[in-house]
Amino acid sequence: MKGFKQLILSNKLEQELSISNGIVSVDLSSCDGCGDCVEVCPQSAISIITLADKEIKKLSFKGRLKVKIKGDYKAKINTNLCTACGLCIKQCHEFAIHKTKKLSC
């Protein structure tokens, strides 16, 4: 089963990294605030923030549980600085950072 999960995650990562003009975002319910993404970002577009109580209440059960265990620190991406290079996606051990296609107007 572990090999199957790794294959799915590998395929998902490959798909996201192939998006040429995308937007990078953080799934706050999955992020544990470790800061590994901050260290690899060449644009300094990622910072670690502390969630307010009202933001924590909006998280999924998984996210609220993770806050109880790991703390209320989460990654935040400044989309004005981010070039969507994908280094943070590769670095995230929680698979909390994703790239999606930009919606055209």
C-alpha cells in the first residue's frame, strides 16, 4: 500500500510541476509550519504566520488536530513575489503546497 501511495503522490507532483503558468497555494489543514519551504524559496515569497483563533476554527478536523499537536504556525505565500518555480512543492514533506492553473478572465 505504501508503494501505491508514493506512486499517486509522485504522479500528482509531476502534474503540478508541469503547469507552466500556475498559482501556488498552501493547504492550511495539511501544513505543519515547519518552515522548510521558506528556506528553499529563491524569491523569499513564503513566510510563516501564526493563525488567529477564528482562522483555526475554519480548518478541517485534520487541520485543527494538527494545530493541537504541531502548533498554530502555517506557511503563507506572497503571490506577488512567487514565480511558481515549484521548489517549495518538492520540499514540503506534508504535501501541503500545490500549484493550480491560473484562471483566465
